[in-house]
Amino acid sequence: MFGGGDDDTTGDYERARERMVERLADRESFADSTLAAMRAVPRHEFVPPARRDRAYEDRPLPIGSDQTISAPHMVVAMADLLDLDAGESVLEIGTGCGYHAAVTAELVGASNVHSVEYHESLAEETRERLGRLGYGDISVRVGDGREGWPVHAPYDAAYLTCAAPEFPSAVVEQVRPGGRLLGPLDASTGRSPGQHLVFARRRADGGLDRESHGRVRFVPMQGD
């Protein structure tokens, strides 16, 4: 448990976050920049107060509206797969509590992150949280993630934090040729049904070259 005064609690969180990053580094060979981004973002600030004592456990946690904050190992793996560089423009589908967007902002710069959230209440709370924590330049829009956010296109990369049957066509079109897409795709049929984390690179002709990175479990994409 995290106890004591405010200063003690802050120190406890910082130590817990450092231990989390050490466990992630032991688990797999992630880029130093990705681990530094995970180390920089205070995950406990993105979970409900009643669950903050579990903020640095490697598991998803509920955040309301039937949504979750992804497990740290999934956030670091996705950020690492996208191989993001400073200054790249990124589209996120599924803002949630804003944690993944904040990690992305540490890599590319907050003004280069554009995120779409289906639930207005979550979006409002997250804008306030991001602003309070120094990530106010992240853009958050309320809408259907399947439509993407064309006003800021083309993007160097786009990722989904929710499962879909396929990368939404509008999102694919908003990624530049040579750009990257990543997300959990839910194959209901075929030889290996279930959600798989799929990395794709957009070709000049608009098609995608894909590779699977294993089974995952995400909440489904919301939309009409």
C-alpha cells in the first residue's frame, strides 16, 4: 500500500514506477527511448483514486464507461513496435484515460498526438487530466474512431487502443504512404480466431503489408 504524507506517497509512486520499468526491461529488449517514456509518465494519475495502489501492476484496470487502461507491457510493446521518432504525427483511436497518449507524447511531442475518443465524458475528464499533467498540447476529439481525424492528416503512424475487425478504411487513408498502423484486430473466423496485435505498413497503392505480433485482449471499438 502507498501510505504516509503526500511527499512519502509521491516517492512511493516513483519507486513503484521505476520497478515497473525494470520489470518491463527484463521481460523484453525495448528501446531506451520507449522505456524512458514509460518512466516519465505517472500512470497512477490516470487511474481512479480507489485503484491507485495497483497502478504499477502489469495489468489493465477499469477507468469507467466499460473502458480500461491498458497493461504497461502492452503500452510499451505498442510504442516500441511503432518505432516513433520526435516530430512524427500520430493518430490514436481510443483516448480512454489518456495514458497511452501521454506515453506517445513523450516520444513525438504532445502537439503531434491527435486522439479520438467515443465517450464525451471520458474525453472531457482526460483533457483536464492531460492539461494538469503537462500534456495539454495533445489534441482530443469526441467522435467515432472509425472516421479518424482527417483535418490533421497525413499521419506518420496510427494505432488503435480498442479491437476492430479491420483497420478502419478512413484511418488507413489518413496515414501517409510508408506510414505505420498498429492495433488489435478481431478475427472471428479462420485458423486462429480471436484478437491479434497487427502491425502494418501502408504501401503507395494504399494496400497494407502486415505482420502479426500475437494474441491480445482489448475492449471493442465503440461506434454506431
